Amino acid sequence: MTPSNDQRPTTNDQPMAKAYEPRTTEDRVYRFWETRGYFKGRIPEPGSAVAARDPFCIIMPPPNVTGELHVGHALTDTVEDILIRWHRMLGDPTLWVPGVDHAGIATQNVVEKQLAKEGISRHDLGRDEFEKRVWQWVGRYRPIISNQHRRLGASADWSSEVFTLDDTPQRAVRTTFKKMFDDGLIYRGERLINWCPRCRTALSDLEVEHDEQQGNLWYIRYPVVDGAHADGSPRLTGEHITVATTRPETYVGDVAVAVNPRDERYTSWVGRTVMLPVIQREIPVLADEAIEMEFGTGAVKVTPGHDPTDFEIGQRHGLRIVNVMNDDATLNDEAGPYAGMDRYEARMTMLRDLEELHYLEKTEPHTMQIGTCSRCHTVVEPLMSWQWFVNMGPLAKPGIAVVREGRIKFVPERFERIYLNWMENIRDWCVSRQLWWGHRIPVWYSTDEDGDKIIVTLPAEWAPDHVAQAPGNVAKAPSNMAQASSPAERTPGDSQPGTAVPHEGSPAGTAVPHERSPAGRTVPHSGAGPHPPAVATYNELRASGVSHETILRYGTWSGVGATPIVSIETPERSPAGGGHLLQETDVLDTWFSSGLWPFSTLGWPEQTAELKYWYPTSVMETGYDIIFLWVSRMIMLGLYNLGEIPYSTVYLHGTVRNEHGQRMSKSLGTGIDPLEVIEKYGADALRYTLITSSGPGNDMKLSEQRVEMGRNFANKLWNVTRFVISMIGDTKVAPFDIDALVSANRQPPTTSLPVEDRWILSRVEGLARSVDEQMRKFELGEAARQVYEFVWSEFADWYIEIAKVRVRGATAEGTREAVAAEDSPLPVLAYVLERSLRLLHPFMPFVTEELWQALTSKLDGIDQDALIVAAYPRGESGYADAAAEREMELLIDVVRAIRNIRAEKKVEPGKFIEAYVAADGARGVLEAGALYIEMLSRARPLHIVGDISQAPKDQVATAVLEGVTAVVPLAGLFDTAAERARLGKLIADAEAEAGRIDAKLRNEQFRAKAPAKVVAAEEERLAAVRARLDGLRAGLAELG
RNA sequence: GGGCGGUUGGCUCAGCUGGUAGAGCGCUUCCUUCACACGGAAGAGGUCACAGGUUCGAGUCCUGUACCGCCCACCA
């Protein structure tokens, strides 16, 4: 390695290995690119040539810091890197911004799992300490992740890397929140939300998965009540109404029974009163359209506090809401004797009780969709809770318009409808999360003004004794500390048990205060554990001696009824002066910051030069599974904040599955580690495989076998180049100059170049045009396949084989001379190979750069320093030589025909055999290619005759092609019967084909309606098949 | 309950605007000759899920059916 060269990926004085070794190449090549600064997204100088070109910018979907990258990320990187490298080579100003996502709930969960291994919970650490632990996690995984991108070859601008919790995104989040709040798009409200009892946080609708589960439909009798006995006890009529439910444990929250108003079975029941068994609550029977008469008994228990449909029924009929559950899915005191039980334990206990009292009529098996937490797969509970929401309607409107108007295009197109359908039915977005990791909501409450409205939950150990015990469910989630002392989660299928703290004493029987919520409804509270937390107003706690610092450090609070102070900057003191400020303890849904990603990465809310130049970005490439979660929100928030679309194209890839079609999952061990694949096969092999394994929007199965194909191709390329370099030897070669050729002579120079040169040049220019077309259509896999096909099946299999003959001739065998030096194939060989490397570079960057460096060190007139910045071929020379392509095909067919005969007759591979070929009107072509036919099919002497009748007729095998007949005398090897059989089969095939074409041509309709071009082609084809048939029949006749 | 995607040789998949069915792997036969056995040569193998329809012509367009998968949806 020479000192001046140490930045080069390849040194010229080392002999190339026999096989490509990705491991000794990739890191070195990547370092070469990176240190040379090729990845840097540069804003062009005004007035410069590049300034006229459209910038091309991709913001990378930031992977979660939860762990290492999986193959799905590898696909993302591959697609995006291909687009980026392609545009870079096209000469466009190019920027690819990498980033990492803090991934709130996901990361919090993995760190909590880690803590669990140490036997502690996040509550043992407290919020600050816990956040430190998460930051440690981030510090560990961020470098791993960026290293993995590098291993994949991602040519991202690392100087622009962003983390979602960096200052700028933080500012973007706060700015957006404030703007939305001021615009009335963000509000705080008490709604029925999805609650994960294990994660102990609210979830948006999109974070709930609907799994089909086998459950039961239980039929429960509610006795009819008519007035009361003298002692006040309800007077039962002996009748009952039966309701069917899948969730009997919520019956304690029932406030009515509903039937369909048109249901004649129940007409007389409406308005009567029934009683809930055991807990003896009296509730009305009412009529509501939402009830399906066919389902169950047609009578439904109405539980507005725990079911969205029932909530709406409740709203329509002014029913109160009874919340019967704690935040850990144990029942609260509304459940009477069942209080304190886990929801499933309560279910079973209730069913036993009901059965005993003959209130359980029957049980039927029933399959149903059940909502589970997308993070931990615990069954979610619909719970009433105070949360922050975004009113999406006004945001969706422009988001719909830009797609309708075609300003944003989806690839594949079909996802547009899916997007639009969701956007048109959009619902408000619950954005607050009861987590510790994330963007904390930029809302503060003033203890001065609202000290009586700020409800603080303090863990028992910090609670003063005389403060009221344990009201749990204040408004939103109760204290996080309270959760630490709750029973371990027992949900089936939940692999991660909750934080297990010994359960002392019974929570049942705790006095339960009720609090009036601002909405005017009574919200029940519950005691959730043995050491109930204190729940009190800020002022009460302070009055009982708890310091502000203690509240700040250990408390959780919410300002129901308080005036929120929404601010971008953290306010120093309350506006009224003097008092303290308490910031909302909730954080925002991770996807809130993700939605700002296309511009927060570019500096927004500052009007940076980067933002001005690169925004709107070009392509958003991501998985179709996050169209709603992410894509839609970026579009809406981009339009909202900047008044401009975030990108003009959304390219969606599918899900990568393993070879058995399973989703990749770390916990199931069904994942494929991209680094392992890279270690074994190389990054280029993985990339090639990923991009060719399926089209846009379609899922794919990735198998090792398939990666082998990519590896083999890289190796093929390696050896092709190795061979070309060895042929070039010590004297530099100037690659063929196609531009000079074409500009000097618009017509293909049919005479000055040998047919194989004109053929391969025509093919490679055509390939470049085709690849360009495919790339523009985002058919990246098809583009890659085409280059593969060209390099292997045309360039390597034929052009190189012919070039060998041209250079070496057949002198060893003593009959012909090698071609003269001025007819050397080297310029064309070098040109075509160099073009091929360029075409392939976006797909297989490492091996192509390595080879390009090695090759161009042997070439004159290459003006770029590196392939990564070399111009991408687009076939702009326009060179095309149809005649050469036809002629070359003919030569190839002749070689194949003779080889076929040799193989069938089991002629020794190396042995030369005599052959006769005749072509009507193409004799010149055969003569020009005679040496190649001879050498490639080992046919010698090769007789080119005017008419095949001049060939011997005895003991010969005949091959008839379009316009060419070959006859191979096979004395000694000949088997008449075998030859007859061989010809017989060929004749039968040809006859069938001729029959088909003939029938088509006899069809008057076809002649009348098909385009003349198609008819002519069919006629030509028929003539050719018939000629072939004649030749074959003649051959057969000769056999006697 | 809606919607979408898939169903092409043994396996995994291409086949983009309708005009002679392709690839890789696997399989058969042969070849370790001076780029490559991560290779070369020759070959076998497909009623393009099924049923209709449009068309001169359909794997490709339309309708329906069947399986498989996914998404959305408040039938308790």
C-alpha cells in the first residue's frame, strides 16, 4: 500500500483474490467514502451548474433505540440507499438524513425489562434516575445502530444525524403543541380511551391490535323489579330479562339494559326496571337503535364506563358512567364483594356466584376480536380517563386534498385509497401517555392560582398519614407509584410479568371517596394496594407538610380544572408570581414527534438554510404498516406547520418475513440478524437479495438460499473484472468512446466494428435506458434484475468468451491467428464493464466501488475519483444497433445448436468435431463469426456452405434454426434410431407450433382486427417455423 | 361486516401499458481447460387456483367462487 494511496479502497499492486471477500473490502470501502465526504448533503452555490438541478432528499425513518436493527431496517436502508446513490450519480444535490427514535413506550418497556432482571422497577429508581437509565440504554444502542447502517452501506449524511430527543426536535414538539393548543386543536378531556393495564398508560386507537380470540358468550338474567318492599328491599316480580355478554365482570358497571326499539319481543319491557344480581343496583330498560336484534338475546347490558358502544348509548340517554376498574385491571369498590380482584379472577368468581343464584342462563362458545396492546399484547381496557387529544378533522382535510390532487403520490398507488379512507374517517388522537420516557407535555400548572385544582398522587412512603387514603382513579391514571404495589399481571399470553411486589393485606373494604369531575360525573376511586398512595390537591398536601420538592420528585399530578400554561420555553415562575409551577407529568405519544420528522430534522422551527433548500423532501420510504401511524401524520403536520407537503412521493415496502413466512420477531426467535447475513455473504448480497425478492408494497420471504444468489453474483462480477484487468495487463487502455462514435456518426457504424462489439454496445446502452426507466418508476428490483441478466448472460457468457477468442485466437490449435492489436476487444470490454459497474453501484455499492477502483487504475480518461460520484448511465448516447443484435443472436443460436448436438451425442467436451452450417442470406454473418462458432462450439473444421445440401447426409445430426441449418457428421458416434427419435420430437414440436400460428392466421377476425405489425410478425414466424420444419424433415428423410 | 393483496415449473419469486410463459435454487447428464465449482455446457419441468365474460388474441382487463394472508370496523 503506497502512502498516497491509503485512502483508496483498493491498491493496485495487490493481486486480486480468486473469490470476492466482502469482509476484507466493505469496511475499507465505506471508510473511503465517508472520509472523502461523499455522503455530505451540500447545498449548491447559487448560480452553479448543480444549483439548476432538483435536490433529492430522503429523511430516514428513524429506527427505535430499543435495540439492534433487523432485516426490515436493512430493506429500508437498501431501498433508500439505492435511490440516494442513484440521484447522487445523476448529479443531483443529495441529502439523506439518518436518525434515531426515542420510541417512548417501546424503549421504556425494554429498559423496564432490563431493570426487572436486576429485581427492581422504575418506581424504585424514581423518574429522574429511570430517565438516566434509559439514556444509558440510548448511549449504548445509538452507536450500534449507526454502525449497522454503515455495515449495510448506507450513504447517509452522518453529520446531519438527529435523535428525536435532541434540542431541535424538542423545540419542534413544543412549538407544534403550543400552536395547536392556541388554535384550539389540542384539548384536554375525559374520554373513554384504550388503557393498557400492564404498561399503565393510555394508547391511541392505532396502538391497539385486534386479535381473534376464542371466548364465551354468557347469558345472564337480570330480575325485574317493581317497586320496593316495606323494608326498602326491591320487590322482584319473578320475571327476568336475559342479556348476553362476553365480559361478565363489567356487569357491576351496568347502568341500563338496552333493546332495539323495533324489537317487538321487548316493546313492553322498555321503561321497566331490572336489578343487577348480587350488587343489587337497579337499572332501567331502554330502547336504542344501536342494538342488533339478532345477536344474543337482543337485550344488551349497557356499561358506558367500559365499552365504546355503550358509552355512546349512555351519552344518548344521559346515563351515568360507572368506572369499575383500577388502572391495573383489578376491580375497584364499585364491584362490591369483587373489589380488589383481577378482572379475570373477578369474572370467574362472578360467574360462579351467578350460577349458584341461577342468574346464569347458559354459556356459548364465541369467537371475538379483542383489543390488545401492540407493545405487550395485554388485553386493553376501555377506561374513562382525562387525557390530551388532538382534534384531527381540520388537519385531515388538507392532508386529503394534497393526495387527491396528486401532489403526493403513493408507490404502489393502491395505498392512496387506504390512506384516504382512513383520513376521511379520522378520529381524535389521544396523544398523552402516562410514561416517563418521551417528550414531556409542555404544559404547566400554577400552584398559586390552581393549587386546589391540581390533584397530586404521592406514593405511600411519601404520603403524610393524615391525608386521605387511597383515592386511586382521580381522573387519569392514578399514581405510578401505586402501580408498584399492585399484584403481578396475570394476563395470559403476556410474557412479561408485571413488577411483582408482595401483596399484603386486602384492599377490599377501603373507604372510597368520590370526586366530582369537572364534567359533572361522579368518578369512583379505588384502593389499589396495601400501601395506598395519597391523592390530594396540591394545597392539601402542602398544608399537611409535604414539601414542594417531594411532590416534584415523587408525585404524579394532573390539573383537571386548572388553567394550563402552554409554553415553548420552560416558564420560570407562575405568571401570578411567587408560586411554583408543576409541569404535566404525561409525555406525548412517540408518533407526535415522529410526525414532525421531515422538518424537525432540518432545523424547524428555525428557518434554517437546510430547511429552505431541502424541504419539501423528495421521497418518504417506509413500510406500509405505518401509513396511519406515521405517514398520514407527517403529511398533516407538515401542512399544518409549514403549509407545504413534507414529500412528493411515498414509497412503501412490504414486510420481510423469514423463509417460513413468519413475521420477524426477536422474542420468538424468528428474526434474521442482518449482520449475521452480512458476515456470511456480504452486504451487497443481502442488498441485492432484498431488492429483487419482491416488488414495492409486497411482503417477501427472505431465505439464505436467496442470499447466496446475491453473493454468487458479486463473485461473478469480481471474476469478470479480475479477468478483464488481467487481459489489460500493464498497459493502460482507453475505454471505447461511444459518445465520440455516436456524435461523429449518428448512424451505427455497421462496418467499422465487429458484430459482437456493436451487439454488446447496443445492449449495454439499451440496458441503461431501460434501467433508467425502471428506476423512475421505482421498479428498483426489476432494474437490478436486468443488470444481473445482462452482466451474467450476455456480457460474461458471450462477449467475454468471444473476447478471449479475439485475443488469444486459436493459435494453440494452429489454424488461425489471433486478431491484430488494433482490433483488440479491450476498449469495448473495458467500456462495457465500467458501464455495468456504474449501473450496478446503487444496488451493490461495495463490490462495485472496489472493482471500479481496480479497473479504472488500468484505464485512461476516467475523470471521477470514485464510482460513488461517477455519472450514472442513462443510455443517453442513443446508440442502438438492431441488426447487430439480430446477427449476434444468430451466432449464439448456431453455437448453442452445435453444443446441443454434442451434448446429446455425448461427444467429449474438449474434442473438435467437423460441422457444416448454411444460412439463407446470412452467410456473411456466419463467415464473420466463424472463428467464434469454431471455438465456442469446438467445431472444426467448420464449413460454411451456400446450401445445406452441400453437407454430408450420412450419419449426421441436423439442427435447424431460424434461417440457419447446421449439420454435424457423427461417424462412429451415430445412432440412427436415436437421431430419428430426436428429429421426430423436434418435428412434432414444430408442427404443433406451426399449427397454432396457422390457425391464428386463418382467422379472418385476427387478420382484420389485429394490428398489421402483429399479423406480419405472425406470418414471419410461421414462415420460419415451416422452414425449420422443412429442414428437419429433410434431415429425417436422409436417415432413411 | 367492509377493503386490499396473494394463488405462475418441486421451492422462492419476476412477468410494469393484453400480442410466442421467465429467473434463482433444486433436479438430470457432462466438465476441476489458463476469470469464476460462489463456476461452465446441455437438458427435464408450467392446463399461469377455479368458473364465466370482454377481445382477433388474456398469466396480463372485467365479474364471480375457493383457499391463504393482511388492514380497517362499537355486533355486546
